[in-house]
Amino acid sequence: MKKKLSVLFLLPLILTGCNNGSSDSGEVKPSAEPAPTASDVQNSNTSGEYVPQIKEKTTIELWSITGQNNQAQLQSYIDEFRKLEPNVTVTNTIQTGMGYNELKSAVVTKLATGDYPDRVQCYPDHVAEYINYGKAVNLDPYINNATYGWTKEDKDDIYPAFLEEGSAYAVEGTYSVPYCKSTEARYYNKGVLVGLDLHSIDSSINGGKSLDEAYFNNLTWEELFNKLCPALIKYNSQLPDDKKILKSDDTYHAVFAYDSDDNLFITLAKQYGIGYTSIGADGKGHFDFGEGENKTKRMALLTKFHEYKEKGYLITKGIAGDNYTNAYFNTQNTLFSVGSTGGYKYQFSSSNPRDVGVAPIPHAEGKDLAIINQGPSLTILDHDDENRKLASWLLYKTITNKENCLDWAINSGYMGIRKSVTESEDYQEAATTRGKDLNTLDRLLARNRTYSTDEKVLNSLFVSPAFLGSSTARTQVSGVLTNSLNSTKTGEEYQEELSKLFDDAYNACLLAVK
């Protein structure tokens, strides 16, 4: 592939899913409508050359999370943009040692002082807070501008789920745009599991046939926990110690591992049709998970998952003391690991190389597949300076042109946000495993690319509505799931504890928005 422009992407160090939680306060205040300037300047002249939009010296500040290894690359992207817009200076402030929750909290703290960035990586729950402070810019006037907005071709080219996320707020408008998008995938020890014959233990598994990729690609929670897990544990117990396929030489071990407790809670709610959160006709957010029938159904489901955990079928990041579960997958203390496609490389260990398969997360029996849409987007914060807002938009637009999106999708674990990218010959070639050794990271990356562009996966992506308090809801339900799985109680005592967990989480959400 011929590379023409440097990719203008910030590569955040993302290990798992969207982790959005903090306290919320205040009332929703609609952001002021921006009035983009420089409408008399065209993007290109008659020769097709780019014409700078910003005529005055302008400085914009970027806040992001990126690893040390990516800083030089990031600076090259900024330098490339400076060539297009020589009057714009981009200050790159890398927030080291922060997760996304901490990044959001740092932004909120600075909103009161005025010393906040122009651009910031974000999740929808975070943007809802920025909207509440009246600082998130409604991007619709920029997107729809005839001079420097998106063309109809651009809009049609971006996957709908990514666009929908940007407008899934309690106020009308588009307040975030897709950036380093990812979703969850189920990584599994393919070298061990594919071809394994469990017929003598349970002849109903895969119709009595040896395990194959088709079986893993269509796995339900019910099949996983009621058939496959007990069969694998029994099979493993019959093997000599030096031949075990599932090791128990670590503090934490189980057949199946899930890296994000909050994502698991929210995904199960979606898959089983149990209310989580919603935005009512009144335009306000509602915490459905703690109310009436939703609470009852959820308690019954979590009771089952508690049983699975006790039987050694399941661990989560919360159970593992906030250690990412891919660590146990890499030491073969678990055979499955659900994590972000953006963090695929953490599902591979050079010290224990093996053939890793990639498949959708399990789904509810008789229900459609539902996979959470995640990965940071980009929002622009308002400084009442039209040049700064326009410069921030133009930088984003450069980041996501077709060529740069293609380069990014090929050279990272993140999803190509454009259809034209993932359908391109260059991307399809990059997604093949042909000629790649079984036990290499390159082969896993190729499979990860294939999974990330699977129409079945893309059509199954979902987002939860973002509103003031939704980040608190995410944090609270994560605690509910972790604590319910870790509980040592049984019977009625467990049900009483579980009910209190739900009530406490629900009340914490209500308190956060008062």
C-alpha cells in the first residue's frame, strides 16, 4: 500500500472496554450553537491543493492518553497537520498515568478555571457531563457546512453505529465523533480447543462432533456454562499434570474470563431484554436497572452467574483484584478471554506463544447477538473562540479522511470507521492469515481485523444512552456485578445481599443527579 499522508491518529493505550464512571451533579444546560467562521474560504483551489482555513494565529490544546512508544508518532501527525494549517499550533498534552475516568475528571476540574483543552478523547458518558457544563460543542454546524463539512459520501461511508453514538444524548445534536473505535471479542485458545473431542463426556456438544470454529462463533451463554465448561473441567481432570489444557497454578483461574465487569452487566441487560438505562419522553435519564421487574430479572440472572463463578467457570477483572484477565489467558489459567479488539495484542504472550482464535462474545439463547460499541471518540470543548473550534474540527477531519483511516485500520487493532476502508483490497489483504505462522501476533492481528469488519459483528453493535448520571450508573452496576459474584453467601442470605446491592446502586445514581 502506498502511504501518502501520515495517519493523524492518537493511539491510546486501551486494554479493555469503555470504563466510564464518576459522580455527576447539576442540571443539563444546552451548549451554545457555534457559528463557524471562514465560510468564504474553500477547502481547495482549482488545482486541488489544500487551502488553509485559519487565517489568524491560533493555538489548540489536545488532551489524550497515549503510551510512551506512541509519542513520536503522535508528534509526526501534529507536524503533518501544521503543514496544512500553518497558522494553527497544536499543543499536545499527554495525560500519563490516567485511565479514561481520570481523564474525564481532570477535564471537569479544569472546566471551572477555563484552563481546559480544545479537544479531548472521550466516551459518551463523559460527554454528557461536558454538555451539562455547557462546554461540549454541537458539531452539526461543522458536519453540515458546505465548505468544510462532511460530504454525503463521507456520511454514508461511516458505519451507522459509530455515528449514532455521537448523538445518543439527552439533548439534540452531535457532540462526539468516532475516533479509535473498538468492540469486544472473545479470544480463545484455538490450538487447544479446535479439534477437541468431548463426545465421551457430553455427546450433545456440537452434535457429537469435535469442537470447531463454527461452534465457537455461535456460542450461547447457556451452551457455555451448562455444557462446555463442565465438560472441559471434567476432561482436564482426566489429564496428567503435564498435559493439562487448563492450569490452576495461579491465584485466579477459570474456564472463561471477562475483562470488564460493567460491560458484562450492560451487555447481559441488552441481550436478555432487561432494562439498564434509558432517556424518557421528558428528556431525562432513567436508571431502569434498579426498578421493579428489571431488578427481579437481573437478580435471577446474576444468581446464575454467581453459581457459574463458584463452579470455576467464570472470572472477571473485578474478581481478579482489578487485574486484567488477559494475564491469566496468557498463562493458560483460562481458555477464553473477552476483551477489547483495541487491546488484541495483550491476548498474546511471546513467552507462551499459541494459536489464538477470535469470535463474538456469547449471546443469549434464542436472542440476537448484541456486542457493545466502545473505544474513545472525540469531542470539542467550547472556548468561545470560533477559530479554535474550527481548527479542532479540521484536525479531526484530516484524521479521518479515507487514506488515513485505512492506514490506521491496517496498523492498529482498532476498527476502520469507514466502509470504504474495510472493503478495500489493501485492508482485505492485511486481514488474511495467509503465510502467517500460527503462533505469532501477526496472525492474531489478521484475525482481529477480520472479526472487526465482520458484518454480523458490525450489525450487532449497540450503545447505551448517555446523560447526566449515566457514568455513575456504569460505575455502580460494575460494583453490583463484582460484589454479587464475589459473595460468599447462599440461599436467602445471598438474595438479601443482592437486593441491597441493587438498591444501594440505584440510590447512588439518584443522589448523583440531585
